[in-house]
Amino acid sequence: MPISKRAVSDGNARGLAAGLSPAGLDHTGGRGLGYSLRDIAEALGATVHGDADCRIERVATLADAKPGSISFLANRRYRPQLLKTRASAVILEQEFLSACPVAALVVPNPYLGFAHVATLLSPAQPVPSGIHSSAYVSDTAVVHPNACIAPHAVVEDEARVGAGSYIGPGCAIGRGVTIGDDCTLRANVTVCHGVQIGDRVLLHPGVVIGADGFGIANDAGVWVKVPQIGSVIIANDVEVGANTTIDRGALADTVIEEGVKLDNLIQVGHNVRIGAHTAIAAGVAIGGSATIGKRCTIGGAASIAGHLEIADDVHLTATSAVPNTISEPGLYSSGMPIQDNRSWRRNVVRMRQLDEMAKRLKTLEKKLDEE
Amino acid sequence: MPISKRAVSDGNARGLAAGLSPAGLDHTGGRGLGYSLRDIAEALGATVHGDADCRIERVATLADAKPGSISFLANRRYRPQLLKTRASAVILEQEFLSACPVAALVVPNPYLGFAHVATLLSPAQPVPSGIHSSAYVSDTAVVHPNACIAPHAVVEDEARVGAGSYIGPGCAIGRGVTIGDDCTLRANVTVCHGVQIGDRVLLHPGVVIGADGFGIANDAGVWVKVPQIGSVIIANDVEVGANTTIDRGALADTVIEEGVKLDNLIQVGHNVRIGAHTAIAAGVAIGGSATIGKRCTIGGAASIAGHLEIADDVHLTATSAVPNTISEPGLYSSGMPIQDNRSWRRNVVRMRQLDEMAKRLKTLEKKLDEE
Amino acid sequence: MPISKRAVSDGNARGLAAGLSPAGLDHTGGRGLGYSLRDIAEALGATVHGDADCRIERVATLADAKPGSISFLANRRYRPQLLKTRASAVILEQEFLSACPVAALVVPNPYLGFAHVATLLSPAQPVPSGIHSSAYVSDTAVVHPNACIAPHAVVEDEARVGAGSYIGPGCAIGRGVTIGDDCTLRANVTVCHGVQIGDRVLLHPGVVIGADGFGIANDAGVWVKVPQIGSVIIANDVEVGANTTIDRGALADTVIEEGVKLDNLIQVGHNVRIGAHTAIAAGVAIGGSATIGKRCTIGGAASIAGHLEIADDVHLTATSAVPNTISEPGLYSSGMPIQDNRSWRRNVVRMRQLDEMAKRLKTLEKKLDEE
């Protein structure tokens, strides 16, 4: 009973339970009898400890769980909540099994296990098909009969929307845009002309794909716009968070490779390439023509300059500032954590004296050596 | 003649002057005769100095004021403008009274006094009722007859919109959303399914409430989406700035308590809780599951990591980076102010040598002690 | 054959080639025969090296160019690509001429030259005129017959839209807004009541102009809204990037002077003034009442406090934090570039000891002096 990757990653979990039909399963109203813990363990490839016949109907946090719920422990900060949980079962690592007061599913990655179980137990919303009467769809656009165009969406000339895709209320799909199958564009998303989007892509509200890059040339003090002729290519299984912006290329295209996950309010400049399966947290700014490798993780509020390369498997902690190419995989950081304001005021003055301090230190060392 | 808190805080000041009817008051065209300074002083509980009978028709800055205007001094930077102002009256603290060339209202908090006076004198725009013919409202949605649904707004199944609330052009209100009374959603706001919004909430254009949190679990290099099953609860009297995003909870809800004020382009991660009457300036990023206390103030472009707690009455200056829990109230800071580029280049090199410098300093101290 | 500045800067290049009619020019399908290199050189005032008769049909990067393409070299990082390019011609500085394997146009500013050539060669999309049947335009709004109001746009009472302007899908234009001639509002842009926009202004998707500034006054722990009565004035030839927000003034207006270029996701607080021809990269936060001079450039993710002044011709590198007035033109910086995480952890501890280190250094110096 494998759990379908495709359904999991499209963010809608439509048809997820297709291969799974335990007695009493009823997803339509959320009032179903759920699954036995044994069934879930099999789906996850997990070891059951405790009552394998108990019914699991929903997911919950350790603190909020009631009987019938399954919870998980993935961050040791929450261990105290494990001791008091009222969940029927908890997904956890071997290490915490002895502390678990209820049934347990032991897996190597409890958060991943939880992702699968939550997908199983979350009733998928049925997505209607067809074009709402208030939507505007150009005569030259091609919308799959199985796709859904919500009220007040706009689909311009020669755009294509694939099977099973959902274009939410107020979305604006520009001329010549291609959207693949099983995509979800939530609401008020803008996709500018010519952008190409793969399958199972999830765009949250307010996302803007394909606005002009920031290309300006200075002519004796006045800025002249550089036409942004490239486009944006978004590969399969990409998710883009609310109000994130991905600019079109100046000449070549901006490229987001498969499986990339972007959080909210991220800026992706023109001609950026983000490698497959890289994940970027909220508030990150990425300058034009930066190339980011595969499987990177980038913490919130980081900033990455333009015209540089970041190798595969680079990890940046939150607030990191990257001015130059990173050639080696690894964990990198910058930024200054808070202090009480009084200390900070004193220390920040010294920041401007660092070079001078270093020189004075050198002088002292020489003096002492000479003695 | 108390000034209505409710009307003040709903951002529309509808009906504010209901209990106030001085002769000649005419708010409809902005050409009314306004109020006497005495009336305003009474409304504020302020002491009048100078001509209490002078007519006040409008508010203005110290620099721009003309006769008939009332201005204020709340920041001593603007004291030079006080000396030259042409306002008919100025709201200020006792300390500046002797420097004021015109009539004055003395209050302990001039900015607050100004807030009340500006609300009195700003003609409230009448808000129409009813559903515009171009709006889409589901048959199963419940819209109070007194509410207004603007052109091209979308209200999906089972959503509820309370009395006196305004849903602006292009807003998308998802399935099962609840919006209380006297709320204002300006334009192109997205509220995702199931979100609950209290009374007198003001959402500026482009706000997104309830998009999926950034929940992903790694499965051998590929990200698996963790369903975001929680919702968002926004209490009464909350204001949210343009293009700010507040994600829905993963399991439990994201909660914004009463009276919270958020500026523009802020990211609020899943399962964050922001305590009552906390105010956050623009560009702040808040990681998932952070709990922020009551009555905090957070400066612009600050960043707050996830899974931490910030006590009540914590104040963070702009650009502060918070990596860990803050248990004590107080004023905290971080960040590095600008220097000329040349100095910065020299000093920034030394930042990477700080630990080594500290060790060399220690060595020198030992050497000198031994002598 | 001068290149029209107006057409270049309006971002649409409509009518650009009006004065230019070489044989065989066909812009409608992108399959035209283009221009001779000689014609282009004349348009730019450039010196031709190599075959002046070669046909140039399109622009491309050095790496992607094929015969018929013209490319450029503006950043010496890309010099290796020059050596291998298959472009028919390259725009470059004298310095690189000897390294160029194909025809060349020598100009002092190749990026500017490229901007002009790309504008010449990019087929301008024809912009339709008229109000789409699905748009909502108030009876009291005035839309020039030559303007275009796209599907599902909303134009409220007494708003004015000038000749040749395009209001994209889902845009919301508030009551009393003025939009000049030849403006482009791409999609889902919100312009709030009373905002005044000049000519040839380009607003990218999701931009919000004129939302309330963040004005709140504290009344015994509860925030009271300060009405935001001012507006926003945007001068001619301004470009604003996707999801950027520009707040309306509290009393006086927020002002964006002519030729200012703003990238994506920028916050401009209330009563900010940005001087003519200043360019600001993505993710910058500008506090209320900051005044920024003319011809400044501000790097990405910088932050600027409120109530300060920045002189003309100030340049800030990325991530700069500006807490106070900058009176002198020049290049300023702050921020801390990444290190490997292990080094950073060690060094960041020392940041909190800087003042103490400086004092210990001083003590050592005294001790040694006394010896």
C-alpha cells in the first residue's frame, strides 16, 4: 500500500487514498472511522508498539490530541508534551519510545511519517471542473475540460491550462502562459505572459511569476529600462509561498527546478536558477543571475547577492548574507543575534574600531616579543 | 463627550461623531465649520492655552498648517517647526508650551491626542451596503444585509460576513471563512478557507491570511508536503498592513490576539501566536511556532526564529535578529549600522578574526601578568 | 534616428520604431529581417568594427547567441563567454575589442547600448483600447477612449485614467485616483483613493499604492489608529516592482519623484520622499518620514530608519542598515558576510564582548607604556 508521491506533493492530496480502502473509511465528511494503527504502520513501513487495532481518525499536536488522534514527536523541545499526551498513538524515533505513554509508531524520520499520515487522514476537498461563468477566458486559450477556472479569474490569449489544474479566484494568467496538469493557483496569483509551469505546481495567493526583472541602465543620471525578454520556467512539484515574486529573465530564462519549495515573501531576481529540491524560507532576497545548487536549504531573511554561484548541498542559517560564490557544500552563517540594548550600543561602537583594535593588538604583541 | 474607541480603531471612523453635534458641523464635504478649540479640548481632556473659541476645521503638520488647522508636536526633532507654525492651535506636552506661538492644547501624549482629533475631523466616507452585481457570492455564504461586497469580490461556500463589514474589490474569501462585524478588507485581499476573523479588523490590500505554512519533510532528498490542517484566528481590532502574509497552522491554529497591529510585508509563520496589543513594523519575518507576548513592539526588518517564546513587554529595535527565547521584558537590539564603505571593508575582515583576537588578547594578558 | 526616451521608459516600447523603417522590418511576428549593424550603430552613436552590413534580428546572451543575434559585454565576469560567442555582433567597451571574435559596436556604456538595441528589436505588443465588458468602471470615472481597462479591473468613482494607459486584469483603482498617460498597471495592482500617478509609470503585479501608513498611538496599552489623511504622489517615468508597497502619508503626502525605479517587495513608509532617479533593489524597508535624495542607489535587503535624511548621490551596498541621517554623498555599507557555521559561532560570541575587549586592550597598552 504505497503512498502516492504525486498526490502528496501536489498539495491537494486528491485521490491519495485511491489504493486504500479499509472498512468504514469515509473521507467525505471528516467523520469517518479512519484507519487502524496497523494499517497506518504498514503504509509508513513503521514498527507498531502497543495496540495495533486502535482506530486513528485524525492528526493532532501532542498537546491538543484526544483519543482517536495520532501525533508525532520530531523536535525534542516537545518531549515534555509527550509525557502528558492523550493521543492514541505517537510517531517517534526509537530514542523516545520508552518515554511514550501510549501506542507508538517507530520510524527513522517522524516528521516525514507524520506528513504521510496527515495526508492520509486529511479529507481532500473535491475540486470542481469547468469554467465559472464570471471568469474571463480568451477564445484562443486552451483549458482542459477537467481543469477548473474559478470566479473572476482571467486567462489571456493562447494560454494553456492542463488537466486537473485549478486557477483560483482573481488569478491573472497572461498571454501564452503554459500551466501543466494538477496545478493549484490559490487566489489572486499573477502569472505573466509566456511563463511555463510544469505539473503539480502549487502557487499560494498573491504570488507573482514573470514580472520584469530589475534591469536598468544609467544614461547620464537617468535610468533607461532594459527590456526583459526572457521568461520563467517552473518545473514539476514546485511550491511557491504567498506574495513571493519570481522575475522573468532579461534574455535567458529564470529557472526553478523540480521539487523546489519556496516560502512566503521571497524575491527571486531575473535569470536566477534554483536547483532541484532546494528549500528556501520566508523573506529571502536573491539577486539577479544567482545560481543556487540542488538540495540547498536557506533560512529565513537571508540575502544572496547577484551574479554568484552556490554549490549543491549548501545550507544557510537564517539571516545569512552571501556576497560571493560558495564553492563547497556545508553549513554557513552570518548575522548578529540580539543583546540587551545597552550592551549592543556599547559593542556596536567597537565594530567600527575593529581594524584599529587588531592593529593595536599586533603592536602590543610586537612590543612584548621585543622585550 | 467620550470619543468612541470602537469607531477609532476600525479604521473607518464611521459614526464617530454620532454623539457630537456642534453647530455648523458638516462632515460631508470637508468644508464644515469644524469645532471650537474648547470642544476639542473637552473631547481630549486637555487644558486649553490661548483662544478657546477659535475654529478648528482640519489637521495639518506644523510646517503645512494654515489658520483653521490644528497640529501637534510629538517628536522633538520638529521643535524648530513649532516656532514658525501658522496653525491655529497645537497639541503638545507641557514642556513645549512656552515655545508655542499659537493656542495650545496640553496633554500627556500629544500623538494620541492628535489621533483622536484627526479622527474627529476626517470626514468618514459613507460605506454603501449590498452586494455588487459583479461580485460572486456563493448561495451558501451568509452576508449580512448591512455588509458591502464590492465589484469582483468572491465569497465562497459557507463563508459569513458580518454587519457593517466591507469586502473590497477583488478580495477572495474562501470556503467557511468567518468575518465579524465592521471589518474592512480593502482590495485584492485573500482569506483562505476556514479562517476566523473578529470584529473591526482592517486588512490592507494584498494581505493573505491562511495560506499553507511552510511544512515540508525530507524523504531521501525529496521534499514531501506536510498538510496544513490548522487555521488562522484573528481577534478583534487587529490591523494588517499591505501584502503581509499570515500562514495557517500545521495542526493547531495561528493566532493573532486582539488589538495587534501589523505593518506591511510581514511574514507570520504557521502556528505563531502574537499577543494582544503587540505592534510590528514592516518587513519583519517570524518563523513558525514562535510565541510573541503581549504589548511588544518590534522594529522594522527584524527577524525572529521559529519555536521560541518572547515574553510580554519585549521591545526590539529595527533589524534585530532573535534566535532564541527572550524570557525577560526589556529593550533588545542587534544589527550593524552603516560605515563608509572603505572602513566597513577593513572592519568586516576583522569580524572573522574576533575569536582569534580574543585569544591573542588573553595570551598578552597572561604574559604581562607573569612578568 | 534618435531612440525615443519616452517609449523606452514606459516599459512597453509602443511606437518605438516609428521613425525607423529599414527595408524588411517586420515586428509583428518576430520573424522580421531586423536591422543592419550599421543602422544600429547609428542609432547608438557607436563605432562599428567588422561587417557593418550583417543583419541583426534579435538580442541574446553571449552564451546563447546564434548568428543573427547581437549580444553585449558589461560585466568582466562574462569575458570568457565573449571568446566563444556565436553572436553576429557584440556591444562592448574599447577595452575588450581586441578579444572579440565577431563584429563589435564600441560604446562607453555597453549595458545602456544594449538597453536601446533590445528595445529596438523587441516586438512591442499591441495594446488594445477600450473597456472590457467584465471590467467595472464607475459612471463618474473618466477613462480616456484610448486607454484600456482589462477584464475584471475595477475603477471607482471619480478616478481618471489617461490616454494610452493600460489597467490590467484584477487591478483596483480607488475613488479619485488620477493616472496619467501611457501608464501600465500589469495585474492585480491596487491604487487606493486619491493617489496621483504621472505619465509613463509602470506598476508591476501586486503593487499596492496608498494603503494606510503605520500610524498608531498608545493609549494605556491599547493602540489607537491615527487616520492617514495624506496621499501618494508618483511622478513621471517611475517603475515599481511586484508586490512593493508605498503607503499614503499621515498628513502630508508620500512622494516618489520622477524616474525613480523600485524593485520588488520594497516597503515605503508614510511620508517618505524618494528623490528623482534614485534606484532601489528588492527587499528594502524604508521607515516613515525618511527623505532619500536624488540619484541614490540602494542595494537589496537594506533597511532605512524613519525620520532621517539621506543626501543626494548616496550609494548603499546590499544589506546596509541606516539608523541616522547621511549628510555626505558617498558609498556606505554594513552587514556581515557569511562564514562557515563553526567559525561564526565562535566569532559571534565575541561580538558581545567587543566593548570589554577594547577596554582590556586599553589596559594592556597603559601597562606597557608604564613599564
